[in-house]
Amino acid sequence: MTFLPLRAFTGLVLASLLWPRPSWAASPAPETAAPQLLSRTGGGGESWADLPELRAAVARGNPRAQAQLGEMLLRGDGVPRDDQEAVRLLEAAARSGHGGAAFRLGMLLSRGQAGVAEDPERALAYFRAAAAGGEAEAFFNIGAAYASARGVKRDYAEALGWLMVARQRGADAGAERALREQIRSRPTWIATGEKRAVEIAAEFKDRKVTDFLPPPAPLDTRYDPLRPVLPTLPTRRP
């Protein structure tokens, strides 16, 4: 029995656009002009021969194994579904620098699934962390958030910048083309977006997943910066 790597579990879902094609010139872009979030990342990663081998890797603290078992527990794929343990493993993997786990947590926070509180602002932090880990779909989802004012103030130029970087890294290019079409009468927005794409790519060039993760805090409630941060577990001595 062969277990596929986490990223092979999740094929890229191409985004469709929420808006119709309007006929307008100088009027503002419609509020619904936003691509939907991508919910999956694409292939790559490790594999394990069977579940005991995977669990052994998890016990050793392997972040890829943690992320994969977390995904399996979320889906009930070969194991009984256990949302709480799944989220714990995904969080552990993300804290160890696994971009795919950070992306998955961003989706759970965006949708309020698996016992995780819906928290668009915190979801964006996890998407930024996933972007630093090389997940093209995370750049896409940040762009989608700016276009739809989900967790941030609506900003079509900023959205374009993130969608451009996503496309450059292999994510769906259709959303960028559609957004350009929607704001074609606003050349300054397009110019600003193109400038931001260069800046965003430079900003993430040498960054790590852990550079963008929010402070550790329970995921079953919306993040409150005034709430005490969870204590860091002591380092085990040999």
C-alpha cells in the first residue's frame, strides 16, 4: 500500500471568476469582481510505504509526514477522520516550515472548517507563510483576497500584483487576464499592480514560512492580539 505525498492528494483547482463581463468605461470595478480562492496546491513531496511508516515519521517530527497525516485525518482517507488532530499536525508542520501545511490552514481559516474559526485576516497570514514556502496558489489567494476585500481593504492594483506573481510561479493565469480586462480603463491601477508584482517577488525571494506565521494561538476562535500567546514547549534534552 503506497501513500501519496500530501501535494499529490490535492490537484490544482482552477479558479472561476465571480463577476460577469460588464460594459462600462470609467465607472469603478464592481465589488464582486474577484477570483475565487484556490483550494488546493499541486504535486511533489515524499511518500511512505504504509501507515505505520508514516506515523513513525510523524513521531520523529518530520513536517512532511505531519502535513500528510494531517491531510489524511481531515479527509478520513485511510484513517478515521479527526479534525482536531489534523489541525494540530498541520500547525506543527507549518511551524516547522512546511508551506503546504500553512496553505491548508489558510483555507480552513478562510472557510471556518474542521473546527477552525472563520478568520480571513489570520488566513492571510497563513497564505503569506505558504507563499514564502513556494506555494504559487498562496500568492493567488492573497490576490483574490485583495480583489474581494476579504480580510483586507479592497485594492485592485494590489490584487493584480499578487495574481501576476502567482501566474509567474505557475498558478492559473486566467484570473490575472480577467482582472486586467475589468480595470482596463484604469491604467494607473495596472501600472501600480505591475510595479507591486516586482516588489512582491523581491520581498519573498529569501523569506521563510516561519517569517510570516502569526503568533501561536488557538485556531478554534478568531485571533485576538490581546489574548496571551500560547507558551512555547520546552526543548527536550538528550
